[in-house]
Amino acid sequence: MDRKDVIIIGGGAAGYFAAINIAESNPELNVLILEKSSKVLQKVKVSGGGRCNVTHACFDPKELVSYYPRGQKELLGPFHSFMTGDTMDWFEKKGIELKIEEDMRMFPVSNSSQTIIDCFVTSAKNAGVTVALNQNVIEIKTSDNGFLITTKTKQYRADKLLITTGGNSKTWEIIKGLGHTIIDPVPSLFTFNIKDSLLENIPGISVPDALVSIKGLKHMAQGPVLITHWGLSGPAVLKLSSLAARDLSDSNYDFEIELNWINSTKEETEEKLRRYKTENPKKKIGIRSPVPEISRRLWENILARAVADPQMNWSDLPKKKLESLSEVLTCSSFKVKGKTTFKEEFVTAGGVDLKEINFKRFESKLHPNLYFAGEVLNIDGLTGGFNFQNAWTGGFIAARAISKF
């Protein structure tokens, strides 16, 4: 049986970040990462379209927690200890420069997730962290002097144990065996499957500032919306899916949304259309959209929905048709039947019950020296680097507690 001072199960972003901080803070500790597969940091590799959205340029803890549908209250204290500015400093000290893009997401200047992977692998090696590949954990037991961890091929003993396995159902079952409560997981980031003539034949068309809401629920989200082959996606849709994750799961992903394509009131839109009509009386209404945010191809579908003849001159457009166009632009309803999730970047709402965690240390309240960080906890953030920031913060605070033997 191999004995280690600290064992980290799962690796991943939170695990490597914690391991490096533990080993650098206390070089005398023997730190081991148990990796299930033969390849490391694969979720980091595919994140952000292969660029790795390291964090988000929000530097106020109170604002930052608002991006977490689950975990807001619990993360406020930890973010005062380690948040986005600290993340930037940490990577810069490792020689990794980060950049802030227009939407406030932060990426390595290299635009490659491999930069982050190489940083973690090299830093872990330099700090003396050992990585054991193909070690699928099948059992964890507590003992008087630590933890017994059994994989399919070996058995280990650890004085301190950190679990960073993300949304892994098998690991959650093992954690249940330790007496912890697991909040059943449901998908948190997904797109809406919609079959509707208004969306037909225009995949790839987007609008920059829409407002999306779910009928019968209080949830709404604002931002870009993208039309896809299967329905609607984009930041606003993903945000809404995260905010309403449990409600939508309960509905079996059969619900109705309202979409304001231009985030404007019906009255304001009617006035804009009337003004355009007055200024362009002889133009065909199908030639171009009178609203800059709406592309011509989308405008053609909107005209069809409002039953407005695209060959008609603006001067001949009846008042009721103008009102109908305004209605479609500001209050389009869609029936959603199902969802599409991101297989590689799959995020769930669910995990270890937050009531059972001491967030000053990210330590179990049930078992001393047992720690959790990342998405193994019932914490999930919106898209935009927030789930990684949760991983960095949890990994750092757990590492700080673990390294003080």
C-alpha cells in the first residue's frame, strides 16, 4: 500500500491548481494526483473552443457571485480571499499572460488551452507532485489515521484527501458512502431545441442584444442569441438554461419561451417602424431590415411570420401589419422540445450538498481532512470563465488549508 501525505482524486483544473499550491507552499509534503484516464486535463483542453476561458474580468466579489445560479452565498467569502485578480497574478508569475476580450472573458494570449495544460504539467513536476495515470477509484474508506483509497489496480493511504472529480456520477456514489448528501445532477448549460418556421433555413444568424424569458417562470436573460440547425443558442440562452436548470429538468425540457429580438418595448419598436415608413415610403419592405440588429435573412422570416408581403412598399403597409411586425420583433413565442448539451464542456447543477462544507477551508464538516473543490460540489457558474474561477478559488483555499499540517 502506497502512503502519501496528500492524495487528490480527479486531477482536472481544480486538482492540478491545488496540487501545485500545496507542494509549493509545503515542499516536505508528498502529493499524489490519481487520474482516471491515460490523458490529463482533457476538459481544460477543449474548454473555450480550445482556447481555455481561464476566468472573467469581474473584480468585485459581490458582482462575481451573481454569475453562479448555485453557490452565490457560499462563494462570497472565498472570493474575498482569492478571485480573478489573484488568478491573473498566479498565471503571470508562471509566465502565462492573459488577455481580456470585449465580452470580458479572459484567455491566454496564445489563444491555446495547451498553454494552460503545459503550465500545470510543468509546474506540478517542478514542485514534486506525482501523477498516477489509469487509476480509477472504486472505493474510499475513512480510518483512524486518514483515508484508504482503492483503485482497480492499487490501494493507497492518505493523511489528507482532496476530491476534484467534477460532475462524475460514480464518484458521487462513493462520496455518498462517506455519509455526504448528493444533490441529484441535472444539465446546467444547454441550448433549446425548437422547430419553428421563424428559425428555418437561417442557421448561423445571430442578434447582439436579445431578451429571453421562460413563460410561467421568473427567469430571464439578456445578451446575444444564435439561431442553430436545432433551435436557439448563444450566451443569453445558455445563461437562461443555467438559471432555470432545475425548473426545466422538472418540465422534461418541454416549455415555452418568449424572445425579444432587439430588447426594446413594443411601443418603441412601433415608433421606429413608423418613422422608417415615413422616411422610406417607396422602398419595398423586404429589401432590408429597418432594424440594424436584424439581418435581411432573419427579417424575411419575420415578415413571413407577420404575414407581410415583402414586395409591398412601406407606404402601403397597413397599421395592423406594422403592429404585427412590432409584436414579432419584441415578443416571439417558441415551443421548446428538448435540449442539446455540450458533450466535451458538459456542466451540471448538482453535487455535494453545500451545507456540509466549511467554505473557509473547502473541507467536509463530516470528516476532518477531507476536502472538495470544483464542480464536484453543488456549484455551477454561467458560461464565460466562471466555472474555472470556482475551480481556482476552491483549489487555492483547500490547498492553503491542506498545506498547514
